[in-house]
Amino acid sequence: MSTSAPKRLANLWDDAKAAAMSEPERLVYRSNLLGSDKRVTNYGGGNTSSKIFQKDPLTGQDVEVLWVKGSGGDSASIKLDGFSTLYMDKLRALKGLYRGVEFEDEMVGYLPHATFNLNPRAASIDTPLHAYVNHPYVDHMHPDAIIAIAASVNSKELTKQIFGDSIGWLPWKKPGFELGLWLGKYCEENPNSKGLILESHGLFTWGDTPKECYETTIAIINQAIAWFEQQTEGKTIFGGAAVPSLPAEQRRAIAAKLMPKIRGLISEDSHKLGHFDDSAAVLEFVNSNNLRPLAALGTSCPDHFLRTKIRPLVIEFDPANPDIDAVVANIPEDIAAYRVDYQAYYDRCKHDNS
Ligand SMILES: [Zn+2]
């Protein structure tokens, strides 16, 4: 892992490459560029779309088709077959069948009826969030810097303060048909807006060309990163450092001892692959005075729950007295306690119909 990643996102769009592509290929290209940096979106999270005019195989007429990331998969590695394709006129017609927010889940069942060209890729529940935005290109990402704003108690005020009128704000709403209608209404009422922040969730951005859409996404995230830099400059964050980092070689040697043990213990139900990250940002957090209370607060974007559970397990380790054998010996107990805690959270929060 790189330990010196620059804070700002680079604009990776290559006009020459994009010019040689078809519209669907440009959608794959845009998605891969966005997904390649995990600061833009988490693994498997977010989606991209293009509304493309194509020949209907039945009538030979040009029809508007929504290409949108389907269920499953990750933006960084998605290929053409990762996108579902749906007739836009049929998606618009669904508004006539909508019986209101208490019935919104039934709308998912209609999506397969709008399939274009017998595409077997299932449409995701995020499909309406793209369909009803009246711009041809839409990115929906879960960027770290945007989620930090979106999950703040005053996210609406912060959004206005940082982005002015260029980026709107919507209160938290579960992704689905109703949220799709909200997005459509927002776009119609704010034709000059470049996107919006959805409270506690992430970012929607759009454009009239794929390049404009991509560049807006990158620029808006960079604007958020710049704002955080300004706010935190010269300030102590995470309560300051409690411990110094061990040298990189020692960190890796310790990780190499821990990882097989951890993998063995968490792979009881299904096999897992491990990932070790000792980037500067991670070290700043794990070395800090506030590591334990902040870790206990957990993640703030519901989409991250799918991958990370509600909070990380903190394994006690003193770099001044690196007794790695004691750490290894305690891991089974640590993980068992984490399982009990998570099971209790799940039982406390589950609904009969969820
Ligand atoms: Zn999302």
C-alpha cells in the first residue's frame, strides 16, 4: 500500500482514449476510473449510468435506453455485462403504476418488464435514482470526504456553506422508487445544479457528457477535501497521537503473523481474503488518543455496513512493548466478543419484515 497518496483526486480522463469508444464503452471507462480510487467509493458501493439512444431490436427505431450498474459487482472492475439496460419510456411509465411510498418496494418487481434487448443483468434497487434524473449521465458515489459531510448533524448547512447553489441536499431516504422521484423533482426545480448530497449516504452528480459528469464528481469531492484541509489545518485531530508508529518493516512482519490467525478465525462460515493497510491516514487514526471511542462510534454510511459491519474490532497492542505472541493468544477471545456484540446489535435492530 502506498503511504504517501496525495490528498486530492487526479482527473484521469483521457480524451483520446474516450474518443475511440462507443457510448456503453465510455460508461465502463468512466465507472472504472471512478472505482479505481477507494476515496471515491467503497468496494461494491455506488453506481453509474448513461442514457443512450440505440436501435430497438424489435422495431428498428432509435429508443432511449438506460444503462445502469446492475446488482452486484464493483465499479473498478465492472465490464459491459455488469450493466442492466432498460427502456426509458417504460421506466417513465412506471410512475403511473406507483401507489405511494408505502408500496414502493413492489416497484422493484416491475423493473424486469422494462428490460432492453433481453439483458440478463438484474436491475438494482438504485435504478430509479438514475432513471428520473433528467440528465443523460449520472454518477452516484460514496466518497469519504462527502460522507463526512453527509453524516454530520448539520449536513444541510455544511453542504450550503461549502458548495453554495451548485450542489443540493436531500434528507436521508432509503434508496428506492420514492427517492428516485425526489431526485427527479430536485433536478426539475434546480436546472443549474450539478448534483446533490443525500444525507447520511453519499453524492449524486450529473452532466450532459460523460466527461462532464466524471469531472464534476472529481471536482466536487476535491472541493470537499480542500474544505476539510482548511478546517483541520494546524489543529490536533483524533485527540493527538498516543503512540508512535513502529518502522514499516516491523509493521509488516507483525501483520504477517496476525493475518493468518485472523483469517482462520473469521473464515468459519465462508472463506475470506485479508487486506493490510498501513497508509499514513490509517496510522494517524490507529495511533491516536481517540482511537477507541471513535472506533466504537462505527461507520456512518449505511452502504458501508454491508462490507464492514457497524464498527471495527480494535485489537489491543502496545508498540512500546510489542508482545505479538500475547496479541495472537488473545485474538480468539477478541473475535468471540465481537461476534456476541454484533449478534446482540442485529437482534436488537431487526424487524419482522426486514
Ligand atoms: Zn448509495
